[in-house]
Amino acid sequence: MKRTLKVSAILLLALLLVAGCSSANNNAGSGGNHASDSGSSSTGKTTIRLLSSDDFAGFREKAIAEFNAQNPDIEIVMEHVSYDQLHDKEWVSFNASGDSAYDIIDVDEIWTAEMANAGFIIPVTDRYTDEMKSGILQSGLTIATYNGELYGVPMFNDVLFFYYNEEMLQQAGYDHPPATWDEFTEMSLTLQERGITDGAASSWGFSANEGLVAYFASFLGSHGGSFFDENGNPTFNDEKGVRALQFMVDSLNNGVMDKASINYTDRQILDAFKSGKTAFVSGWSFYWGELTADDSPVKGKVKVGLLPAVEGAPHATGTGSMYLAITQQSQNPDAAWKVIEFLGSKEQQKKQSIDAGSLPIWEELYGDEELNANHGALPDMVKQLEQTISRPSLDGYMEFSKDLQVAIQAALMGQKTPQQALDEIAQKADQYK
């Protein structure tokens, strides 16, 4: 009932906004005529409207211009907004028409269940070729899969990578990054005691936002835990989940991690690592471009290792990729799929990696000589892409995430024990399904 009321409210908002909006299309990436209700422009072309996040929008505009030139019968019109606006703007467009509707939308992995269950996006499993199924990295396919169906094509691979300052570790007498969390703790304290780092050896993005859930996923996975079992029962509050959160709490309390991490975003912890203040940082793929830029103080000193794990557990880290999906209101799903195939092709994925620094979805591209010349961490990064943990696919994921953020922060600040904090969310698990 809670979920139904939310969707109904969103749809009502959509109708009100559609009725009151003009046909102006701000932020159109490729210009041109807008789609009519029939999906055709005044020029007789099939118009495909795409709503994208700002991530890699600059590259997509160039790729779309290339597609439009190669396909004179189809015209892509792209609109892009910030990630924080994307989810709600997509929901407002649900069941809309004309310029307020989209054929293709950018979907975060954590929205799949919500959108699939509402019938907003359609399965594309039957459209996948054998080459796509075998050649796209499994971590990419996983984020677009729900109840055994594929709902889109991933546009980049992203996880929380483990970056380390090799020079700092060598100064402390280490010739390798930490393989376990115990070793991470030992190295962190040594680096701090010898004054090699300016305070704690690492800082983390533990402020109350979606990033905190992604970081918890990394600690959960690397402690051998999971969010839910195959029957949908919560497991994040079992012994492994509690150990993971307890490790986060202990690491803050004993100074292994910067105690101010509960207020930091992923941008702030990148700045600390880039300035040479810390020796370790866990962050997204875009960090690499920042850390290896000509103006980076740590250029040439940074490497990528596997996320540490407890003995016997996988080095599983949290994922954060997005994919393009076809909406149910698209009147031209075949043309929409042609667009998605183009943007996800090996050729475009390679260009996107070189021009925008993203990680490609195709496994074979990680051995490409030109790509490796432009992105020296690719061989190490692909190893991490093989060991991941995704945040759960839940119809009520947004509520789950907000509640979990509050609970984790309560544990980090000592207001609740890790067991109490996680049990509190597990007891409400049925509300999120």
C-alpha cells in the first residue's frame, strides 16, 4: 500500500506538470525538432528522446551527433540533468506523451526493481546477442538484471576501487598494498605513527547520503556478507553484516580511519588523498583521471589494488553503474534499441573511455593497447570488477537507503550498537519489497 500510494502521487504530479508545461526542451543535447505523440518529427524522421544524467553527457552529445549523421532516418534528442534530479524527473515523465515523454532513460542499478515492477521500463533480454551476453562483463549485466530479465545495456562499469599511494607505503617499509582488513589496520597505524601521513591514513565518505550505502556494501561484501538471501530475507544483520559495521565503528574510534569521515563526501576524501594527506582511498573510477592529471601532486605515485577483505571472504566492493533502458511508452522501441546498441558498442565504449575516462563494459577492451596507453590502471581495475557486491534491487529502495543511512550513522556515532542498528532495518524489510 505504501508503494502504491507513492507511485500514485508521482503519477499525479506527472499529470499536473505535463498539463502545465510548455513544449520547450531545455538542455537538448543535439537540438533539432522535438518528438510528437507519434514519435516522428516534422522532417519525417523517427525521433528518439533520451533523458541522461550529466555523467558523460559531453561525450554522449558527440556520439549522438555521429549516430544522427549515420542514420538519417532517426534523430536522437537528448536532455540531461544532474544525478540528484534524474530519478524524480524520470518518474514525472511516466505515462506522459509528446515532449514530456522519453523513449530511453538513464537508470541507476538501485532503481531497477522500482521501475520494472511499475512497468516503466521494458525487458530487452530477447534483444541481446550472444556476443553481448558473453562479452559484456558480468558486473555490468548484473546491474541491469531483475527477476532473470535484462532491462537495458550498461554504459560504463564503475565500482568503489581501492587506491593507494605506493611511495608512502614504501617509506613505511611495505612493498604491497594491504590484502586483508587486519593488514590495512596495521599499515594504517604504522603510516600514522611514523608521520608519513598527516593524521589517519585514510578518510571515507560516510556522510548520510547514497554513498554511505555503497561503502557499507563494500565492507559487507568484503566480510563475506550479503544484503538478502535468495528468498528475499534480510541477511545484512547477520554475524557477517554486524562484523562489517563493527569494523567501520572500531576503525573510526581507534583512529585507523579519519574520525571526521562521518561528515565527508566522496569528493572531500579524494581531495585529501590527492593532496598527499592520506595513503589510501576508496572511490569511483573518475578518481583515476584526477589523480593522474598533470596538476596532481600524487601523479605517478598512485596504484589500484583489490579492496582488502577478511580471511576467506571475497574482495567484493560496491558497484555504482548505470544503464540505458527503453520506456514502456516508447512508440519506437526498435529504433530506441538501435540507439542503445550504438552507444554500448565496442567502438563507442572505447571512445568514451579515452575521451571521458570511463571504464568500458566489454571485457576484451581491457586488453586494448591504445586504451592501456591512456589508462594505466586498467589491468588492475578489471580484477576488481570481477569481485563485486550490488546494493539490493527493491521496489522501495529509496526508503530502504534513507533508513539504512540513518541507522549506520547512529552506529558510527555510538548511539546504537551495530546489531541494534541493522536489526532495526531488517525488521522493516517487508516494507521495502
